Amino acid sequence: MDTKTERIVAIYPGSFDPITNGHLDLIGRCSRIADRLIVAILRNESKLPLFSVEERMEMAREAVRDYSNVEVDSFHGLLVDYASEKRATLILRGIRAISDYEYELQMALMNRRLRPEIETVFMMSSEAYSFISSRMVKEVIRLGGDIAGLVPPTVEARLKRRILGAAD
Ligand code: PNS
């Protein structure tokens, strides 16, 4: 995309371990508001993820391939530094329940202090997805529950392979 004509560049940061239909719902909503949306996966050596950053990027890329203005990248260091490097003016975060609020508020205010020109925007996913988290999806599959409809089919297959050692 021509950077001169881009107006709103948004970053949707997170762990995405793995991407869920809740994330995709927000991506769809934000892609209608932003001219360019970058799904940015944190490279965090201190967390022990189920999938490598490359695997998570692959899953996310496949899931967003129908959106022409959405791309997938990874970052390390401060989110606001990455955002300003990308000339983004908006950070997208999802709020599912009140319990998310405190952590999100802290993060948004810290990011604002670091770079006041970047705005954090919170969006609510559809109520159909408001209870989904990557952590819970992994737990449900580990304990033998059904996660169909909560993650894209290719992510479900990968989760089953990784957690249960199942064939496709
Ligand atoms: O999906 P998550 O794990 O809730 O995402 C958290 C994330 C990646 C958005 C947050 O940890 C982050 O931005 N990390 C980068 C380091 C940073 O900028 N820290 C200062 C702001 S709290």
C-alpha cells in the first residue's frame, strides 16, 4: 500500500498463541475503520508459548488472508516504538469482561505516557466470542472438550496435533 495515501495505520498487538475467532472478529471490525491493520505478535522469550512465533504468524496469515488491508508481523521491545516505526496512530485491544479492564487500562496509560501521539482503542467482540481466550481454548482441548467454531479449522487441527498428538 502506498504510505502517502494511508491515513489510519492500526496495530493489533498480542501473543496470539493461537489466533482465535474472537481475535478475528476484532480484526474484521477494525479493518473497516483502519486503512491498514497490522496484527503484531510479540517475540517474548520469557513466556513459554505452545506455538513458535513463526507458527503463530503462519496461522494468523492464513486466517486474515481475505482482508486486503490486514497483514501479520512480529515485534520485540516496546510496542509503542514498534508502532511509531510503522507510523501507526492507533493500537487496537479487545475488552471481553470487566476483569480485562485493569490490565488494559494500565497498559494503555503506560503506552500513552511513552508516546502520547498513539491512541489505544478498545473494541468489544461480538457476544458470541466474548468468552474465548487462547488460554481457555488450549485448556478445553487438553481436557477433551470441543472447540469447533472457537478457532479457525486449521488452527483447531494444529492444536489437536500439538496438544493431543492427533493426526488430521
Ligand atoms: O495477548 P497479550 O499477551 O495480552 O498481549 C500483551 C502485549 C503483547 C500487547 C503486551 O505485553 C506488550 O505490548 N508487550 C510489549 C512490551 C511493552 O511495550 N510494554 C510496555 C507497555 S505495558
